[in-house]
Amino acid sequence: MEAPASGVTFNTETNAYVRTETVNLSITNNTTHEVGYNLCFLRIDRHVEGTWQASQNFPDFCEGDTLRLEGGTNVEHNLSMAETMPAGEYRVVTYIENPLGSDRQQVETAVFSLKD
């Protein structure tokens, strides 16, 4: 996958999950400088009737401080979808600082499906 203009990619491991599976996420810094990320802002959006609606937040990931991600490296995180979430199309959203210390920019994964 080609890196977006920001040089940071945010991906899921696959494009379809069963409700009981763990969603594997990776943030990859394809730049030569440090970027910041903070999973306090992580959320899952569900695609409903043509719009994205926040479905689940993950305050348990919140470490308070912005974490550093060196240029050319990546970090992986796993999250469990709530068993009550209906089947459908979803994306995971968070924010990065690119470069570290700048204003936050939203990044989101590609759309993935959640199946029963």
C-alpha cells in the first residue's frame, strides 16, 4: 500500500472480521521524522445510511501522554469489538501529530466488515 501524503498509514490486518475476533491495527511512520500518536482518541465508526457514526470508544488505551513513533518504524495494537456491535461496515479512527508536536490530524483505516 502506498503511503498517503502525510507519510503515515493506519491499517487493519484484514478487511473482514468475525465479531469475536481481535482487530489487529498498525500505525506505520513512513517519514524520516518522529510523529506522535495517542490512543486516547481511538474510536470505531460504523457506516450507517451513507454517514459515519461513532460506535465505540476505547478509553482503556489511554496512556495520557503522546507517544513517539520514530521515522521508518511501526507500532501494533489489538482491540476487541464489543460483542453487541451489529454486522456491518466499520473503520477505526485516531489522531496523529505529524510531525511530533504539531496539530493533530485524523487518520482512519480502510473500511472493514464485521460479520456474525
